Amino acid sequence: MSRSLNKVQLIGNVGNDPEIRMTIGGTKVANLSLATNRQWSGRDGQQQEKTDWHRLTFFGKLAEVVEQYVTKGTRMYVEGRIEYSDNGKEGTERRIFTSIVVQEMMLLGGGRNAGDADATPRSNGNAWHQAAPASTPMSAGFSEEDDDLPF
């Protein structure tokens, strides 16, 4: 099989206010960190916890949503792909950077406009957004009324 898969799904809390910039071509880019936690019992029965930090990158319409509605502490679900890059400086120690390029996201509550009537389109307090080609409007969100599954 010649197909491959590079897909990441995360649910966590935003660790910093988004950093917003524009590319030379005029595309908006947002960067932020997302914390995920896991818990387990150690050999001695004591509860253990570990927090992992993930660098997220959003482009275009998703970056606009992030800029408007996401702040430190916002809980969110993201789907995307892993990308690796380095600092590219010859003759020096090269550092490899890992980032998740987000293609879909769902705000799970919180944020600066969580109580505003004009906030992101929501269904039961959640907002679903997908990266879309420039010629296609962004997804307006999921509604249980749109669900035509028989179960």
C-alpha cells in the first residue's frame, strides 16, 4: 500500500495567548501551546501526573478564529498533522522543532467571549471549525439538528 497517514488528535488547555502574524503572502498565522495531561498509578500506588506541551500552528480562517476567540486557559480539541523543521543554520548545532499544523478545531468552552451572544457559532457550548480552501467558506459549526445518523 502506498498510502500513509500523519494525523494528530489532541484535547487540552491553551497555555498562552495566541501569537498572531502574517506571512509575506498575506495569510494570517496563529501559534500557541496546548497542554495535555495524563495520570496513572505508580508501582507504589501513588498517583502520578505528566503534562505534555504541544506547539500548534493555525493558518487562514482558523487563525482568525483563534485570534478572536482563544485565550490562555481555553479548552480545545484539535486535529492536524505533525511537521518537523530545523533552524537551518549551517555550521551550528541544528535544533529540530516539532509543530502540529491544525486542520480542524473545536472550542470546548472558556475563552474571552464564552458568554457573549455574538461569540463563535456554538452547539451546546462547542464550536467546530475546519480549515477550508480559500474559495470555500469555513464550516459554520455542528448542530444536532444536522445529525441524520440513525443512532
